[in-house]
Amino acid sequence: MSPLHAPRPPATTIVGADADALEGDRKLLFARATAIAADLRARGAALDRDGRPPFSEITELKAAGLLNALHPPEIGGGGLDWVDGLRLVRILARGESSIGQLLGYHFVNSQYISWAADDSDLAWRLSSETVTKSLYWGAAVNPRDPGLVLTQRDDHYVLNGRKTFSTGARISDRINASAAFGDQIANIVLPTDRPGYITNDDWDNIGQRLSDSGSVEFRDFPVYETDFLLPLAAPDAIPKVQATFNTPLIQLVFANFYIGTAEGALAEALDYVRDTTRPWITSGVERAADDPYILERVGEFRAALKAAAALADNAGQAVQAALSRGPGVTERERGEAAIEAYESKVNATHVSLDITAHVFEIMGARATAGHYRFDRYWRNVRTHTLHDPVFYKAREVGDFALNDRLPTPSLYS
């Protein structure tokens, strides 16, 4: 029996030398992420200017083992929990926001199968294949853009339709997709190398230019019984609680790459102030780095980012703890963990927009020169923070605090 078709082995307890080895692997993953982020930052202006699909960047993440960081060590994964996985997202976003986003999306899309699938052996086989082949996972499930229709044809199905946005469209090896099948909904996992999968080069937004988020089309795309992640279900069917953790986790992906983007902007600004910014004529100092107003602003930025990162880590721990309860997790536990994630997302949105816009105040007018493209940090968070309106997340947090109402599970809450 091949490893890709073997049933899931029983869970094991990691102790002693195995635990030491995993900790060594963890440190190695963080070191690789930090090195990749430094390289991305060095090339950041050119990458943003060109806005090309990040094929080589994703290949580098594959080679570094970062795509498999959250998968269990029994199948060759890194064995990290979500707290560490989200920190990796934050680190990469310091170098290039889109790459942090893409890693986070892959984490959620590839892990979702383990929570959602009714067949644990199916989930295990898909995970094993993902690690063995270092597959990148995307998705075509935007509920506001339903567009996909599945129909029966002879001994299989065909998928037709268009999705306006599909992050990682051209770089994805596998995608989670949902489609209408008559009056039911099909949840399917699809390889993108089949005929009938068409990606369009139409992502021209001001930010996240490397996120490969253009439209995709399915034209008589063949689908087979083995592609179904779940049985066909009614549109209003209530999913099991465990399967709804993709939303709080994707919201934490958002929060962490927003924070990482702002951290990257501040790091760029500090280097620029040290090397290039001239002291103001009435400052009374010889170096801009000694200007008391610049020092005050830097202190405020640092404090805000440290607080945002701590809040994000705390929320990650809450969601990880709830998710670790497995099929026994309750709606209440899920809801309370989701609220912590949404608090982090609200905070990270405001902090990242503020810092990426105001770092220019410490750098000075010359920093607005087009070749620096320092505005890319603000453009990136401004583009993605509109993904779903932050005031609706704040409202959910307020409704829980005032009225003890849990968010209704959906792909947005």
C-alpha cells in the first residue's frame, strides 16, 4: 500500500529526543522564513512594480518546508501549531505582504480538509499527498460570488462558471471549491492541472500585487466522485462546529499579515531615517535619528505593533485551544475563540493602516520618491483590509460584549 493511500496511523505522544528534534525543526523553519523575508524586502520595490505571479517565491517556500509547517510530523510535516504558523505568516509579510497572505491562505485551505471531511482517511491521504508533493492550496469559495455549477455527464461531472477573485489562482496545485448541483451544494477538492481550468491575468489592484488574485473560469472541468470532500448538502445545512474554524483562522491570517506588513514598513523607515533623513533646521540635533519628535513617533509605532502582535498571539492560542478539542468542540467554545480572533483583526486593521501611512512623517518628503515605493506597505493593507468591512467585525465583538451573542458561523463570521 503506497503512503498516499495508507490509513491514518494512531496518534503518538512526542517526548524526549523526538521533542528535541521537533524543536530544532521549528527553529529551522523560523530561520528560513526570516531569511526569505529579508530577501523579499530587499527586492520589494521591484516585485511590487512588476506585479508578476510569484512562481519562484512559492517554489522557495516549498523548498524551505514552509508549506508543510502545520502538517503532522508522522507524514513529514513540521508539526507546528497555529500560533507558530501565524507567526510565520507575520514574518514573511515583513518582507512582502502578498507572500505572507499566500502562506496564510495555504495554511487554512490545506488544513480545512482535516476539519471538514467526514472521512478521516480521506483527509489523511490528501494531507500526505500535500506534504509528499509540496502542494500549494488555493480556493474558489467566495460566497458573494457563487458562480460555479456542477452537472452530471455520463460517468462523471463537469464544472462550469467563473470566480471573480481567486487568490493564488495561477500558483495553486489544489483548490477547495463549492458549486451548485441542482438544489444542493457540492464541496470538492480539485487539482488545477486538469483541462478546463483557466486563469485570467486581470488582477490590477493598487496593492497585494503578488497575491495572484485574478479571476478563474471552469469550462467543462471534469470532476469525479473521488473529488468530493463532503456529501452533497442543502444550501442551508448546518456544518459541524469543527468545520467552521476556517473563518476565525483566516481572520487571524489577515491580522498577522497586516501586522507583519506594518512591521516591515517601520523597519524600512528606521533604516531610511538612520541613513538618509536630514534633521530639521530647528531641531537642534545633528542627526535625524536624535530628533525628539521622530523618537516619539517611533516609540508610539513600536508600542502599537508590540501590542497588536501580543493580541494576535493570544487570539491564536485561543483558537488553537478550541480547535484542539476536535469533534467535541462546542458552538460556545468556537464563538468565544472567534471573538478573540475578530478583536485582533479589528485592532490590526487600525494599527497597520495608521503606521503604514504615517511612517512618511519620520522619513520626510524625499521618501515619497517613486523608486522607493514605500507606499506599497500602505497600498497592501489598504487593499486587503477592504476584503470584508472591519466595522462588521467590530459590531460582532460589541454584540458579544453587550448581549452575549455569538457570531453566526459563515465564511465571514
